[in-house]
Amino acid sequence: MATNWLRASLLSGIDKILAKQFSLSISQLENEIDFDFNLLKDPSYKISLDTAVKILNDCAKHTGCQHFGALLANEQNNEHLSLMYSLAESCHSFEEAFTEVFEQKFKHASGFRWQSSKDESNAYAILHTADISGMDSTQAALFGIIKLFKFFKKITKNEWCPTQINFAFSEPNTSIYLQEILGGNLHFNMEFSGFIFPVKQLSLEMNARNIKLNTALKDFLTLTGKFSNTNKLTQIKLSIRSLLILNQRCTLTDIAQSQNQTTRAIQYYLKKHQLTYQNLLNDVRYDIAREMLIETENSIYKISSLIGFNDSTVFTRSFKKHVGIPPTKYRQEYRV
């Protein structure tokens, strides 16, 4: 079975929880489970899905907290999902936001997969953990359930209300914590983990903003599929754009993987056409920044972080050098 990878930062905040809520020595736990928690702070570092599940399980074991996955998901500030929220809000309906944004994002990114379905009365959001090989997926499922619950609540401004929340495992002795976050209607030992909610809620209206950003996600899905009618340079630019939007970072290796090619092949193409990767990256970055300055209310700090800048001051200087005016002035002059 192919290894599924995800950004280590998805588990960010574990060290703080261990230290503050359990007074647990990070260095001691690192030695016991053989993992460097500093890696969770590196936005470019990736770990296997199995490793992520093992970390959650080990933390639950060493803290004695049967809901550790839920605790982590609830305590996180979700900055790493900020552009996912923007993408979801660009959709016209809740159904579109789920099927085209969240579901596809995790399908292509990690192997930890959500699936939607519906019948005449109800809609279902089902969590698939089949890619977790031979390990207890309880903590991973708790983490995923809380993440999606908070995600849905935020993008619908709390209008989404599940009538039933299922868990495919036994009730933990700390289920009261889950009730505090999720409310009632929790059911354990069910056939699947996930949500059941009235099908009419799929038609909940979204803001339909950032249409171009949403288009970029669709472009990415097209590029990772079997067919594409666009030329090679356009494909590379779309890959850069989509990877920035999805991951806030983009490397030559990422581009090559998105197009099922080698890094050397991409480098050869760029050199042949007298192009450089850095110039292409900058062009796409500032195209996205200009769109967001005009079409969103996002702050300069947020826009800079969403396109891969760690320092908004550096972004402001670079934007002015590339575009000719500072981002604040650009927004003032070009916004309708």
C-alpha cells in the first residue's frame, strides 16, 4: 500500500498541551516515542499518516487522556486551515464547499479521507480510516471529527446542525468532554464515524467570494487527474498557484508530483524556455496577492502567510518591488 503523507504542522500544539495540561516533560516523551516535536513547527516537513496516528496514540497513552485527539483539534487555532476556510466561503452552497473543497483536499493530501453521500432525508459525512494500517484509529477519528465539526460550523456561521454524530468505537470514559464540544446526539459503536444531518442543509448559502481561488482548486484537481488540455507552462503555473493555495508553500518536487513527472523534467523544461522557477513562483504569488487584496477583507498579514511568507514586512517590501506600490495602496487604488 502506498504511503500517505501529510504536513506535520497538522498536529501543531501538542507540545503546549502536554506541558500545560499534563505537566509532561516533552524531552522525556520524545525519547520514549522517538519523535522530535520541533518538527511539528516546520511548515515544510511531512510525516506519514501512520506516524501521525502513532503520535496521537502515544500521547493518549502517556497522558491517560482517552480523548486526546479531540483535545488537540479543539485547542488548535487552525491557522493552517485559514485558506481552506477562504476557499470554502468562495462556494455558492454548503454542498459545494464540502464536496469540492474539504473532501478533495484530504483525498489528495493525506489519505485520511472524508466522503459525502445523501438520500431523500439525510446527508452523511463519513470518515474513512482504512488507510491506517493495523493501528487503533480512535484518536485519529476524534481529531478528524472535531476538525470537521468546527470547520462546518465556521463556514456556515453555525447554521449547520448535525442530528447525529457517530463514532465507530466504544464510548470513552471522558465522553462528557465530547458532549461539551459537539452537543448531544453522540452515538458509539456505530458502523461509521461521521455526521448525519438533514439533506436540506446542503443548500445552505455561502458567501460565494473568492471565485478565482475556488477555480484554482479545480485547476489543481484537473492537473492531478488523467487529462489536461493546457500547455506545459500553463500547467506548471496552475500547479504553483494551486499548491500555494492549498499548502501555503510550493517546491519543484511538489510540482513534479502533482503532474506525475520528475523534478529533473520540470527543470529541463524551464531551462529550455529560459525560465526560472523562482520567477514563476513570484509571478503567481503576486497574482494571488493582488486578487485577495481586491476581492477579500483579509489583512496584509493573513494574505502574506497564505502565499508562503513568514513575515508580512518582507511581503510588503517584496510586493512593492514586484508590483510598484505597497499592498495597502494597491488595495485602495484598485478595489471597486
